[in-house]
Amino acid sequence: MEEELARDRTIRLFTFLRQLSELRTKTVRSLESYENVLDAFLCLDK
């Protein structure tokens, strides 16, 4: 029972974190947009 509760909480935590990440990240809908995002990301690393 306790193990099941811990598993459920873990699943809900990771679901929440995934959804939070999706809210903060722009969804790329085309390859051109993806390249622009990737270029911007690579420039930040320098």
C-alpha cells in the first residue's frame, strides 16, 4: 500500500514537471523554426 502511494506520487510529480516544462518551452512547429531555436540556443552556450 505504501509503495503504491509512493509510486502514484512519483508519477504525479513527473507529470507535473513535464507539463511545467511544456508551458515554459515554445513548441516548434517547423524545421525552419527548429533551426532558429537551435541557433539561438547554441549562441547562448558561448
